[in-house]
Amino acid sequence: MQFFVQQSPLRDLYEKVSEGARISEEDALRLFESKDLNGLGAIADLARQKRVGRRASYIVNRYINYSNYCILSCQFCSFARKKRDADGFQFSIEEIVQKAREARSLGITELHIVGGLHPSLPFSYYTGMLKALRALDPGLQLKCFTAIEVLHLAWLARKSVPETLQELKEAGLDSLTGGGAEIFRKEVRSAIAKGKEPADEYLNVHRLWHQMGGRSTCTMLYGHVEKLEDRVDHLRQLRELQDETHGFVGFVPLPYHPDNNEIPVDRPPTGFDMLRTMAVSRIYLDNFDHLTAYWVGMGGLKPAQLALSFGADDLHGTILEEHIFHMAGAHTPQLQTETRMIEAIREAGCIPVQRNTFYEPIKVWEQSESAAGAAPAQELQAAAAAAADLRRDHGQ
């Protein structure tokens, strides 16, 4: 990759990263504005290798959305529904436990659970759900709720945010998800998510969780009405909080999907934009170990695989079932098999690693090892379970 920067106008930034120096916001904007994708990729790949070497990870997980009813009406959102809408849904704790039980038989290590800001579910529903899932399998890692959901639950329970987080933790919460960040700049946030809590409240929930010893991920939704300067400002605020708490285990840039919502975008994020955003994020977020290429939002596993050469070191998970991006127009599959994840990582010249919620290795796959022996049965079971769930969720 160094070949691409020898004559590149970005050569000085390559040398800066090589020397371990921190790039500025001005440097980050310059990287975003550059058309030298090869040079950008070379710098990001250098930063990635300095941080994590040649390993690239995935997680065997399952998504569960407990409900899409929401009191907010964010303009960018295609997921939320009101009680009057025919395609709204809400699962009981028993139904969620059954979904977890089915997925557990496929070897998942994590449940990723988020939903809308439900207008009437009591706080006891959320703590009861965590306790029931913990009782099902004490070793299953529960990555649940966005910072925005936590703020809603604190209001619902009439408790402070620290008290709310403590009760959720005692009920079984292992990690917060990174959703709800969108873009931090006030003007942009008002344009795409009017009524949603401001950036400082989002960041403070994560700060408080980190101070309690918790860990979380964070995100950025890009490619709608924001400017490149807004992306840099967003990354700056994440880097500053990470300097303070060191509590983020990974960053997930999320390309915007324009279907079925109120923000008309003629040209959603292109492949070029996805790769440059991943690369700039890796270079600028020098205090983050891990960057995830979220294959659902990127258009499939192949673009996410390419991102492994542009700063990413993680392909996210097997997922099994995903609603939020698909309701916004994503046409990617509902699941990936573990075998395909391993193959994609190896094809990119990296060493596959199955990880847990905190990006800690569960298994490092050596070149001679393969998960293919169990894959066909797992794939059929996962596909059947996901298809059945989708039919049930949508009343089919």
C-alpha cells in the first residue's frame, strides 16, 4: 500500500501517521475532501495495522427489535411506527426469550436488542426482559439499548440516568449499543431527528456508563444533509470522550438509506464515500482499537470486505434478523453464515477472529482450520429461523 502514497498529495499525512502523530480536524477534512482513494486507503491500512495487526473479526450474534412503536418522529427513520399503524409490532418478554432460545441453539454469543421509544411499556418490562434472558443463559452477552432509549427509560422510571443504568446493569445489561448518535451538529440533528435528545445528552449517557465500568460502541449516520465538516465535528466529539473515558470498544459508521422516510436524498452514500468515511475514521480516531464495516448498511458482505483494506478490522455479525436498515430500503440478506465471514476475511488477506461483544477474541482461525463442517446445518437452521421470524413479525 505504501506505493500509493509515494506520489500522493497525502504523503505528509502518511508520514504523520507512520510516526504516531495525531492528525488534526483540518487534516481530517483534507482527507475527506481528497479524491485520492488509493492514498487514503494506504494511510488507513497503515493506521489499522499499527493498531490491530492483520486480524479481522466477526461475532456470532442475533438482532432482536422488541418493538417499533416510538414517540418520536425522526425524519430520517423508516423503522418507527405509531400505535395506529398496521405494521407496528411489540413482543412480549416470553416471545423475546423464545427468539433467544432458538438463536442460542445456533451458537450465538450476543443478543443485540434495541427498539423505539415505546409510549407505554413500563420500566419493569425492560428489567424483566434482561433478567429473563440472563436466566436463560448466564453466559450470553446482552448488548441492549441506545443512549436515547436509556434517557427515555430514565424519564419513564422517574429515575436519574445513573440510577437507571445501575438498575439495567444489575438486571443483566452487559453493553450499550452505539445507535442514536446520528450527526452531533445541532443544526443537522434538528433537520433529521427533530425532538431527539441533543448530542451532549447522548455522550453523557455513554460517559456515565463508562464511569461505571461499562463499555459501549458508538456510531455516525452519514450521507444525508450533513457537510463533511459536520462529520469531522462528530468524530472530534467521539475522540474527545474516548480520551476521557477509554470506554468505547468500537466505532461503526452507518451509511444513510433514503427509502421510506422524510429526507429526500437523490444520491445516497456511494461506494467511494463509504470507503473514504471508513478510512478517515480509522486515521482520525487514533484512540479506537476497532472499526466495524456494517455489511447490512454497506450493501452486503463484499463492500464490507473491501473496507478491510480501508481501515476496518471487523465485519460485525451473523445477525440472523435485521429490521431497521431493511425498512429503510436495504436489500442485503437477513443473515450471514460464520463460514462466509471467515472466507471473506481470509480473502482480504486477514486472519479471521471470532470475537465477543467487547471485541475480545473467542477463537483465532488458523489458515488450516475451517468452520465448514458445521456450516451447512447451521446455515439451513438460521435461514429457516429467520424466515419464520420475519413471517411471524409481519403477520404472514
